[in-house]
Amino acid sequence: MERNPIHGWRRVATLVGIFVICAGTASSNRSCSFGSSDDSGDGGDDPTFVTTLQLQDTEGNVTSSFQRGELIQMILTVRNRRDTPETVEFTDSRQSDFLVVRENSSGIVWQLSEESAAPSPTPTTLEFAPGESKTFTTTWNQTDSDSDDRVRVGNYEARGVVVFDGFDNSPLRSSQLGSPLERFTIN
């Protein structure tokens, strides 16, 4: 079977066209990407907020190892990195949430909002001064949200968030308003 040489030139012309478009956007400080986007919806490479989660035992010691049945204190800290005031808006009174999953899974073992009273439907806001940090805390007694039974010994991951758009549908989605997963062990 003989190939049509025009078909090959069309492919080369298409690739050259893509290169020229990318080179043009790169020279104007824009990135050239195909089929990808910033899913965080929270400002891309220059985040406004830095969010961390710290786990503590009942004596206030930072740790990643807990005895079965021991209370686990979760401390979420959110800091405004900007030198301008920032506001986060919420559709109801719930501003933060915490959850636990088994390590390397997406199945939620426990979520604070599942055992809390329903939030008031009144919209709320959080105001951050320049450089200001806000802290949210909760304590988990190592019970499963579904059965109220103690979770089994093993490895887990915890996350704290200031509730962001889409959190309820995708609570592990990357967002500057959510902490990275914090690994810990129950012995």
C-alpha cells in the first residue's frame, strides 16, 4: 500500500502550528497546556492560603501514633499568605470539617459533619487579615461514622478543611483550603 505524501505534510504542518502557538503564549507569560486545567479552583500556582493539620495525643503531644481508643486531637490551621485582607464565603454556617480515611484509600471512615447537627442555612463568611491564621479543632474518639464501632488497628490518614466549593462531592480533592492528608497509626 502506498502512502499519500500530502497526508504526512499535513501532520507536520499541524505540529508546527501547535509549536508556534505554544511559543507565542510562552513569550506572553502564559502556559500552553492541552487537555489539563487547574482543578483546585483556588488560585493556581500562587495560593492565597496555606493549610496544615496537626495531630496530638490527649496530653497535647504532636504524634502520628495512637493507642486504640485514645482520643485524637486534630488542629487545622489556615493562614492568609497575602498582604491584603481575604474573605472566604460559605453557603451555610459550616465553615470547617475533618475526616479520616484508611491509608491509601478514598473510603471515609469518619467525618465530623456526619455526626454534627445540620448547619444553619444562613450564609457565613470568614475574614482573614493580611498574614492572619485561623485555627479549628476537633477531637475524634476513633469510632466509625457508619456503625459507631471503634475502628480497627492500622494506618489511617486525616484531613482538615475550610469547606471549599465541591468539598461535599469530592472531599479529598486538592484545594488550598484543605490540608494535605496527615498519616497516622492506631496500635
